[in-house]
Amino acid sequence: AQTVTQSQPEMSVQEAETVTLSCTYDTSESNYYLFWYKQPPSRQMILVIRQEAYKQQNATENRFSVNFQKAAKSFSLKISDSQLGDTAMYFCAFMKLWGQYGNNRLAFGKGNQVVVIP
Amino acid sequence: DSGVTQTPKHLITATGQRVTLRCSPRSGDLSVYWYQQSLDQGLQFLIQYYNGEERAKGNILERFSAQQFPDLHSELNLSSLELGDSALYFCASSVVGGAPYTFGSGTRLTVV
């Protein structure tokens, strides 16, 4: 089974500053997806960003970007220009690519709490 | 609104009881997933259905069962409830496997 590890359980960042969250994973697979999900106090799980393992280019979504190091099995998330609405728990997740009709479970890390301070 | 509807939002019940959680996937999505989120276990995959068929099973207890109906909505049945079953239960859906999930807002189950 794949394992996903997130350290630094809680991080504080000043508004407009940058924060980076770390994630490592353990797998013997070569085809997979990696995700960052955000869970604000409302408890809703919101997709932040997705990375396909076969793509060398790091994914970017507005203020969110990742540093994907496949050989090191590392997948960090950078939040730039932090905003108060970024306060949330952030989960790193792994999905093995079985094919579109197969087993597509997500394996989640324990999460990082990010608090943006005004 | 994510498009995935879960009911009820909150549920309080006693130990030994049985409850049913319901999920309507986003329009057009054929895959439905159930996850349990608890403080000690984190987010755990329970089960996946694709177009009415079970596709994958995770850490789902024998006391728990699920199904997906022809209209694609899904139900998660939890029986002989224990205090440790108290958790947030999420349903998610996707068009096909591998696509990003859309999560519902969850059902908060409290067993007393």
C-alpha cells in the first residue's frame, strides 16, 4: 500500500508571505497522480492542484505551485501571496493509475494545518 | 455547492444502532467513493463504485456496507454502531477513475 507522509503539522504565515508544505510518498509504481487538497473550517474538501507523474513540468494554479521530484518521491506545495482564506488543513494525496474504470482510491497524508495571520 | 450532495449533514445516534448515509454524485459522474475522516485514523478510503458495480474496497468494516443504485446515487449503511465509528463520512464522485474527485460536504456522525 502506498504511504503518504506530511511533516510540520502546523504552520503559521503572515498575509502576503509564502509558505511551503512538504510531502513524501512511498510507491513502486511509475504511473500515478499526486494531489493537494484543502480543507477549510467548513470541512469541505477542495482540490487545490494535481500533478501527473509522467509530466516533468511542475503544475501551477494561480498562487499555488508544486515542486515534484519523482526520483526523490517528493511533492511539495508552495502557496504564494498568502491570503486569509488560505487558512485550512492541507492534505497531500496519492492515486495509482489503474485505468479509468479501475480502482482509483486516494491515499492521504495526515495533513498540515496552515494559519494565515493578518 | 460542489454538485455532490450528501444527506444528512449531521447524525447523532446510539451505540448498536444502524444508520444510512446517502450520496448523490455530480451530474454525469459515474464513479462514487466513500471516505471516513477521524482524528486518529485520518482520511481512510472505504469503497468505490463505478456505474453500479463495486470496483475497490479499502478499510471498510464488515458492519459497513454500501451500494450504488441505477440512478447512480449511493448509500453507505453502518450497523451495530460503536463509539469509534464517530467520524466525518465523505462521498466523492468523478467522471471516470483517475479524474479529480469532487467531494461532498460530508456527514458528521456522532455515536453516543
